[in-house]
Amino acid sequence: MARSTTTAPAKAGPSKKGIFAASFVGTSIEWYDYYIFGTAAALVFGTVFYPEFDPTAGTIAAFATFAVGFIARPLGAAVIGHFGDRIGRKSMLVLTLLLTGGSTFLIGVLPTYAAIGVGAPLLLVALRLIQGFGVGGEWGGAVLIATEHASPRRRAVYGSFAQFGVPVGVLTSNLAFLAVSGMDNEDFLAWGWRIPFLISIVLVLVGFFVRSKLQDAPEFQEVKEKKQVIKIPVAELLKRQPRTLVLASLASIAPPAVGYTVIVYMLTYGTTVVGFDRTTLLWLILGSTAVWIGTIVVAALLSDRFGSKPVFAIGALTAVLWPLPMFALVNTGNAAAALLAFVVAAFVQGIMAGAQGGLFTEIFEVKTRYSGISIAYQLGGMIGGAVTPIAATALYGAYESSTPIAIYVAVLSLVSLLAVLGIRVVPEREQSDADRLGTSAVTAG
């Protein structure tokens, strides 16, 4: 694979620690917000907001509410990506933090179905839409604020800063629920589940402080100074790189397909089908996150050495192979076997996560990059993340077996593997030539 030998523009910028904090801290907070919803959907929302349904239907309804956030994510990616490509990365990152954090806090004070009837789930859906809209523009901005400050040969490592936020979000959200999971079940359903949502406001304030000190990268500042900002970035993206957008979206399916099978669906499957208790499963998933984080680091370093595309492809291949053994291990009912299942799943996700930020930064042109990587990531997330817990619940209800679920996840991962193999990584010099030749007619200013 061709690798660029150019260096980043030599302008003063924030320190590496500052970039790491802005990318990692904010992303961790936003994914904490997002994942506590998934955990609550698996453990409590079916009872609190959909009590009129039977247990299976209530679980599906709760997972459907969880899925609503994914529907809003591509829209958020397009809208926030549009302004991120026109105005700048920093302002959009502050906005996404406020949207996600504010909606999460409000979920913590929502009245239940018993208090206001059907209005309760309707309000829950509305806040989930706002939460998803904010998250839609988060990942792309967090990746770019890091990678655009990096030299081309260090982009995967810098891109991994934002990727750490995903497992850390899982870690902190599970810790938050572990802190209240030992409560009496009546108290947990009455008010204990609200605590993880309410404490998110403190985390949002920390993230706002960190991100308010950001500045956009020299690479994007140069685009603004030369008055080369695109008027309608999404239209330009669809005109110039439609194939890249489709393939990147399909490549993005596997990580959330594997991830949400473990961190959301397994909480229901493991407790209701296999017989694990709630606290044990939370601890097992918690234990796997250390492997997830470590694998991201190794995969990012390997991506900068050998290229992001082959590393991501290896991760997608492991995602095809692991679902059947993973369910077989969980089905034993043995905690050590289940931990092994989750640890390897974390390894699978970490490989793809470590490569993804660098890969997506390389394949999209700088003028439409925020829109491109955000839309691709969120479309893949909607297919792989939103649908998987619902499909898994329905498949088990129809066949009373985990095998169809494992096959479903493996097929989604195969789609990602084939897509990433079809992606063409454009050398930076070639990207620059394309930018100069193709965008003058639609620039602002």
C-alpha cells in the first residue's frame, strides 16, 4: 500500500496531551451516555416504560427504543458533519457533547409509564432521538481533531484516541450500573436505575471544559484561509466519492454488530436464557474492556506500520469466525467460559477500532472528511448496532437457539470484510491533486 511521505503543516497547535484529552475524554463521556441507555434497555426499560407488554415483547420494545437512537445518528452525522466541514471541528464537538449529555440527564428524571401512561415511552423516544443525533456527529469530529493534528504516518495512533472512548464508555457505564445493581429489585426499578443517568451531568461539565480549549487543526484552517470551504459538503461527497462512502459504511457494520451483541443483547440472553445473574454478567463484560483498550493500542501501531486497511480486514475476518464459538462458550453457563467469549470479542472489536480512525481519515478528502467519516460510521452503526439486539431477540424467540443469532452476526461481519477489501486508500498527494482539480466551482467565499 502506498504511504505518504508528506508532513503535517508546520503551525503551532495544542500538545499531544491536549489533543488526546479533547478526543478521548469527550468521546468517553458521550459513549458512557449512550451505553447506559443500552444497559438500561436490557435491564429495566421493558418493565418501567412498557409494563403492558409480555416480557419478550417488552424487551423488544425496549431494544426498539434503543434502536431509535441509531436512526437519528446518520441524520446527526450529515447535519453536524455539514457544519463541521464548513465552520470547524471544535464548535461541533462542543455541540455534540451538550446534546448527548443534556438528553441523558433528562432521561434520568423522566416519569414512568405508571405515572403518566403512554407519554413516558414517547418522551423516552424523543430524548433518545436527541441523544442519537448528538452522537451522530461525535465520532467523526473526535477522530478528525486528533488525526488532522498528526503526520500521515501517525494517523492511526492519533485516531485511536477517540476509539478509546468506546470501551471506556462501556467500562464506566457498567461500573455505574454495578454500583446500583446490588440494590433491592424494587428500589432499583423505582429509582436506582436513574442514578447513572443523573451523574452524567458532572461528566458533561468536565468534557465541556476540556473541549472549550480546543482549536481546529492546521490542515482544516488552511482550507478556510484559502476560501476552499465547500458550500454543501454532503452533495460534494456524493458527487466525488460515492463508492468510498458506500464501502466505508458497509465496513463499519461489523464492529457494532459484535459489540452490541455482547454489551446489550448478552445482558438479556445471559440472564433469561443461560441463567447468569445480572451482576456477574456486568463484571464479565467489564473485565473484557481492558483487552479491548489494549488491542486498540496494538492495532493502531500496526496500522501506522503496515497500513490501516489490512489490519481492519484482519479484524473483520475474526469477526466472521468468532460468533459461533462465542455463543457456545456462553451457553455453558460457566463464568470463566463466558469471560473468554467476551475477551475474544473485545479483541475482535479492538483490532477494527484501532485501524478505523486512520483508515477513514485516509480515504476521504479533507473538504468533505467530517461528513464522509461521520455518515459512513453511523450508517454502519445503524445496521450493525440498532438492528442486531432486536434481530437476536426475534431469532431466539423463533428458533429457541443461539445458532441463528451467531450466523446473523457472522454474515454482517462478512459484508464488512468484503467491503473493506474493496476500499481504495488514496495517497495524500493524490488527494491534494483531486481537491485542487474538483472543487473550485462549489467553494464558498
